[in-house]
Amino acid sequence: MTVRVRFAPSPTGYLHIGGARTAMYNYLFAKAMGGKYILRIEDTDLDRSERKYEQAQIEDLKWLGITHDEGPDVGGEYGPYRQSERAHIYKSWTQKLIDKGCAYHCFCTEAELTAKKEIQESQNLAPHYDGTCRKLAKTEVEKRLAEGHEAVIRFHVPNKAYSFHDHVRSDVTFPEGMVGDFVIMRANGVPVYNFAVVVDDASMKISHVIRAEEHLPNTLRQLMLYEAYEITPPEFAHVSLLIGEDRQKLSKRHGATSVALYKEMNYLPKALLNYLCLLGWSHPTEEDVFDPHTLGTLFNIDRFTKSPAIYDINKLNHINGQHIRLLPSEELLSHVEKVIPGNHAFHKMNHDWKITCVSFFKEKINQFNEITAHIDILFTTEVSTEAEYLEAKSWETTPKIREYLAGEIATAKAAGKKFVSLEDYDNWSNHVKGELKIKGKQLFMGIRSVLTHQAHGPDLKVIIPLTPIEILEKRIQLQ
Ligand code: GLU
């Protein structure tokens, strides 16, 4: 079987992280199976659909590296790929059902339908369409249509239970009587979602439908339609819901839920995908840091997890940090250069310095923009007010260290050095230990307090050679 899958967003807003996850699962499955991944725009909600959202969603998918083989912008042999351009197809597929006696025109007005519903509810009956128009003779239908009466098309629901096997939910059965004859085409010719999806999935030869669990109830109507068309339904996988820590469906209340915001915040797309991938799917060798684009045939739709997945931004940040640390240094630098403010002294440093700097501080960050605060410690002349620093400053050994280092730094500067080396630093520390006889805490905290004005911080062997010599000099003078 040729695998053909689709992601079918409605262009009524920006791409949601839940949508991105669904798109990725479909994309990865197509890649794993040597199949095709299709983008279909479900824009039948004419009031809420906008072309700008379609474009924005395509942009965001591109940023994530989820590229479609067929779609409205790239074409393909099963187009058009926007539902709004497929009216002629829905019309002919509706006619097929009418001809087979599986669908009929319904002339009941809204007021009549409401009245019928109220009666059914008062009798504790399920509010299903009562089938009035199902009984109309063909000639009567034609007469009313000729007279200009408005009609929707309803599907004649068979009285039977439906079952199917879902790749996530296992065997699912919908008992008889769950739905009444439902509308498939509105009076204005716009198809209803469950009908359009079946027509599109069938005519686009979709083999597998991987979508969010919230669509599980829709599958019942869709199975009925496949049966009426005598078409084998695709295989289904309804992936678990994304929920917030309060166990409610993920929404804006839970923070950033649109992909565009993560792009703006400079997350690595592969890290976002990595995190989303694990929310609802598990890696066959239990790995938790990987680039989903490299999964290849490891991506298997029988590894979806059933329980709802809690979206936790801290976990995403952790995974983002892991991916940052795995970046080759040049790539790392190019990301960092984009997030450090333009007037920062960082930008004036030479390439080697920058590489050493970012390669060191990457260990401390989970997001690129956190790095600026770390790099700032190489340039600041602020003095700590912490008790531990004040204590180190008050030791009688500390002024001796200061005096010695002031001389060393002045000499280095006079010799034209812009930075001191690791060797210089080691020599200083050996001198303080060997000649000044200062040891232990007094030695290392003393040197740190003199050179950084802090009691704690990153490894001096790294940060001192990275700190411009005039900054070291200013700090010494400021004591
Ligand atoms: N347009 C639907 C949505 O955005 C897609 C449903 C489906 O995948 O069948 O949720």
C-alpha cells in the first residue's frame, strides 16, 4: 500500500502546537513509509477562514522543517487542496449518495427543526432528525426545488453499530442510534466537515488519518459515509490530547501555544519538535533527545501513547538546552549573535573569542536569550553586596592579592595585551600560593573577589582569559 497522509488545518488562526504535533506525526509517518504527506486547507468556515492564516501556518510548518509533497502552494495530482475550491467535487459526490438513496433533500426550516427537537427532548428522546423529508417522493422534491425552496442534503443514517480499529485507541465501537440523519451539504452548497473530509480523504487516496483525539466522535459519521460510497476507510490513529498542568485542554491560558511565539522566542525548531514528538509517542529505544527529522523508519504509528500528554514548558526548555549544547560551534554562534542586543560589547570581539565564549556559556542556558546575562559577567564592573563577597574582601590576605594582581595586570597591559592568557592566570595563582603563602579558601575566593567583585561564578580559568584586560584593570582600581 502507498502511504498517503494529510494534515488538514483550518486557516482560522495561527498554527497551534497541537496542530504542529499532528502535522509532524503525519510527516514522519510518510517519511518512514516512503509515502506522501499532503497539506489540505479546510476553509469551509467562510467567516473565520483567512488566507493570511493559511500563509502563516505554511510559514510555521516550513520553520519546523515539515514540508509537504502536495498542497495548495505546491500543487499535486489530487488537487485542488483548498476545500473552498472543491465545490464541484462535493456536488458530484453528494449526487452519488442521492442516486444511491443514501442521502436526500431536506426542506425543514430552522423553526420546524427546533420545534421537533423540543418535543423529543420533552419526551426524553435523543434529539435526532425525525426523517420527515426522507419520505418525500422524487417528484415532490423536484417540484419544491423548482419552486425555489431551500434544501440541505441529509445523509440517511443506517440503523446499526459501527466498529473500527484505531492505532491508538484499539477497537472502538459506536453503538446503534448515536446519531440521526445528519446534514452533509448546507443550503448554500457549502459541505459540512464530516462529509468534506470523507470526500477529500477518499479522492486524495489518503491511506492513514492521524489526527487529534477530539475527532474520534466524528469518525462514526465518516465510517457511515465510507460505507455508503463502498470505499474502504483509511486506517485511523487518534492521538492523545495535549493538556495543561491543570488537566484542561491546552489553551492560551497555559502560556504560549502558537508555534510563531516559539519561533519569536528563538527556540530551536528541532527541539520544539523533539518535545512535541514525545507528547503522545515514545521512542523505540527510549531516547528523549533526538531530532525527529532523523528518525526515519524508527517512527512507528504503533508507539502512540493513550493517556493525555501534559504540556510542560520546563521540559521543553530542558530539551531545548540539550539541543543547544549539541549544536556545532559556528551554528551556535550564529544563533547567539541574533539574540544579543546590537550594542553589546560581545559584537566587538573577534571570532575565536566569540566561539570560546559561547561554547562555554552554552552549558548554562536552555534558551538562547539567556546567554546575554551570562556573557555580561565578562564586562561588568558592578560590585557584589553579598555577605560572602564582603567577607572575602575583609580577609587580611585579600589586599595582598589585590596589590600583586594590580601589578601583573598593569604590566600585561603595558606590554600591549588585550587579554591575559590561561598561562598568566595559572602563574598568578601559583605565585599567590607559593610566594604569598595564601592557601585554600583565602586563595581562590581571594583571587575571585579581587578579579570579579563576586564571591561565586563560573570557572576563573575560563572567564579571566575571556575578560578584556581594561575591565580587569577597572575592577582592581574599584576595590
Ligand atoms: N480541519 C480539521 C481540524 O483542523 C481536521 C480534521 C481532520 O484531520 O480530520 O481539526
